[in-house]
Amino acid sequence: MSFWVHETSLVDENAEIGDDTRIWEFCNVMKDAKIGSRCSIGGGCFIEGNVVIGNRVKIKNNIALYSGFTCEDDVFLGPNCVFTNVINPRSFIEKKDEFRVTKVKKGATIGANATVICGHTIGRYALIGAGSVITRDVPDYALIMGNPAQIKGYVCQCGERLHSKKDAYWCDKCNKTYEIKEGNLILVEQEKG
């Protein structure tokens, strides 16, 4: 076994777990879940079957990920953030055929106690503020805060807030530059490369 599981956690033998991943105490990973390499799954997490988690993902304590959830590489999920999978649940009506897909793209960060309503995509390197409620798709690099969450600016891949003038954006910390193209913020170096 090339990954580590705390003795109090339950991991189904049909779950796929990548090299150097660490699963801490009191977690439950169900069959058909797919977890990449070098991930850290904090205490008290629940990962349902058919969840897909990329590489180098940090999932902090007390997070439940339900069928239909996917996250790409280098994602950070803050403690106690919440993901739903049905819009209008009822305990007395089975709605498994109504699960909606939630996707978190590469490099995104979701702050502690944020809630992501199902059926939405969190863009690449987006930063969701602690306690925010996400009710729609989030663009790449967007800084999102509030209930319901609104765009409050943009952030760099390094996580710092970008400065802007007209459609030009830049990071004082790492000197990356961005621009708005066709309504989306893009890294200038990626366009040239």
C-alpha cells in the first residue's frame, strides 16, 4: 500500500487512492471513489462513491463529498465547507436520479464554512471567501465573497489579490500579468505560450 490511512478510518477496498495520499482519523471513503496522489484528507471526512479527486488536493476536516463531485489538481477545501448534490431534497422522496454535478477546477480554494450549491463549476484558481454561499458558476481567478456570493475582484495563481487598470491585471508579489479576453480573465503568459 503506497498511501497511509489512520487506523480509525474506513476505506473500501474498491476505492482508488494514489501514492503518498494521507487519510486522517474518522474518515469514510466508499467504493468507487477515486483519490489522486499526494492528497491530504483531514479528520472526519466522508467521500462517497463516484467522487473524483485530483492530485495534491488538501481536504481539511469535516467535509462530505457526495456522488457527482469532482475536483481537479491542486485544490484546497477549507474546514467544514459544504457541498450539496440535490437542489430540493426530501427525506421521504428518493432523488438519486436528480444528483447534480459540482466541479472544482485546478488550483481553486474554497474557504472554511463556505457552501457550494450543487450543479455549479468553480473556475481555475478562484478563491471563495470563508462562509460564502455559492449559487452560480464562478469564473477563473475570481475572488468571491458573501451570501449570495458576488465577485469582489480577482486573484493570482499565487493567491494574492490582483491590481487592475482597465482590462489589465497584475500581481505585485509574483509579477504575473493577466488580461480580460472575451469576458474571461486569462494569464498573459499562457496566451503567448
